Amino acid sequence: MTCRSERGAVLVVTLMAMLLLSAIGAALVLATSTDVQVAANAGAATEAFYAADAVFERTLAELRTAPDFGSDETRVFDRVANLDEGQRIVLIVSPRELLDRAEQDLLRALGSKGAKAAR
């Protein structure tokens, strides 16, 4: 015979077991969703790294083919001014050097066309 006080004990034990299983399931869902977010962030970080590396390599390739403006025969920049605010550097260009270079290029172009016309 069962006592009246033990009558609902099975229901309480069953509800506690269901609560425990629900908590374990919620923890598993949370852990899985966190892992998915971590994997997505790692993929985005890797993509950003390779994009930055590609930009760096392209910039280096372009700088290797850029003309050298610092040699003695082609001195475009007259002086460099370093401004304290914002850590800016200003390159002061020599207008005479630019004008001379533009005139030389024009004369070369006209000279080569004139030489072809004379032939």
C-alpha cells in the first residue's frame, strides 16, 4: 500500500528529469551556435588577411615600376616639411623641375614626329 504523501512523487521526479534534459539540450544548442560563430569569424579574419596581403603585394609591384623621383638628375621634390599636428608629411615640389621635365617631354615628342616626317 502506498501512503498518501508519496502519491505525486513520481510526477515530481519525472518533471525534474525533463528539466535536467532540457537544460542539457539548451547548453548543447548554445555551444553549437557559439562554435558556428567562431568558425565564421575565423573565416572572415582569414579572408581579410589574404585581401590585405594581396593589396600589399600589388602595391609593392606598382612601386617597383614607379619612376625614381629622388635621383640627382630628376629632383622633383624640393624639400620635405613635417607638420606636428596629425603627423603629416608635406612634399614641396619644385615647379621649375616639373616645367623643365614637361618641356623636355614635349620636345622629345615633337622631335620624334619631325624625324619621322622628314624620312
